[in-house]
Amino acid sequence: QAIWYGKNFNDERVSSGVYMVFCTSEDGAKKTVTKILVINKFIIAFIVVNNMLHKTSGIILQTTNYSDTSLIAKIYTEGFGLQSYMISGARSKKSKTKASLFQPMTIVDIEVSNSTKSNLHRISEISIQHPYSDIPYNIVKSSIVIFLNEILFRSLKEEEADEDLFSFIKNSLLILDLKNESCSNFHLCFLVQI
């Protein structure tokens, strides 16, 4: 919670106008931006510009092209469970967020704005948490990841956070990527333990 008494740093009442307010939690995990309208030295309105931003980890499960330049991604997140996100402009040539970040089973760090009013949310920032070193180049591991992706996409339906399940899936993918010996039964072990 933040309180502002309508005064500047010199302890003087501010003049009429619209003031942008940037708020962040102490650990920097949550952020929000608001506007405050001041008329005749009274605070008249408090307008929320966007929802609170949250940082979380996620695993990309599926992407769908939306319009000429955008994507809708189904991401299983550590903090919110299975969620759908709109990524505007991800397929355009000038976008900072490239569509290549949204390969199935990619482990990402995301900053998201989750709205309670809609099932489709927005991603403000995304980065790869762990770039795979062997999975994209090993046909056996790639096939296993495609199989696991299909199983998870069809079976994960909950929109609630399950940190233990998320950690299990993430750690399993990291182990598969680093594994040097035969991994032909990896998917069976994964399914038994899940």
C-alpha cells in the first residue's frame, strides 16, 4: 500500500495536472503504473493504467498465430499455473520479442500482467531462462521433448499455481538436456513420476 498526500519533495502542494506514479514492491517482483488527476490542489481521480506486473518462470506449451504479427501462447507458469498470453508484434521484423523464443518446452522468465477480468493476459518482457545445449541438436531428445509437450498440453488444465509440479517438469527438462548416456526411456520415467 502506498500513500501520497499531494505534496512534492519540497513539501509543497502540487499544482493541477495529471501525475504518473510508478510503484514497485521491495523485491522488485511486482510493479504497477497509475495516473493521478489533481485539480485545484485536490486529488480528484485515481485511475489504474495497467494491472500489477508479476515476474515468474514458465514453460511454453503451445503457440498459435494471431493476426499478421501476433501470437497467443499457452504457458505453464510457476506462479499462476496454465495461462494464455497475447504477444503483440512477436512475428514482425521490428519486434524486440522474437517468435523463436516461443518454441515448445522452452523455459522462460516472463513479466506478465494477469487480469482477473480476462483469460487472455499480456507479456511485457520475456527471456530464455535456460538455453538448451543438446535438445535442439539431438533427434532422440527432441522427439522425447515433443512427446512430453503433447502429453503436458493435453493433461495440464489447472489455472492454479503448483510449484512442485512446475519444478519437477523444469528439472526433468534440464536433466534431459544434460544427460549424456542413453535417454530412450526418459519419457517413461517422467510419466511414472508425474
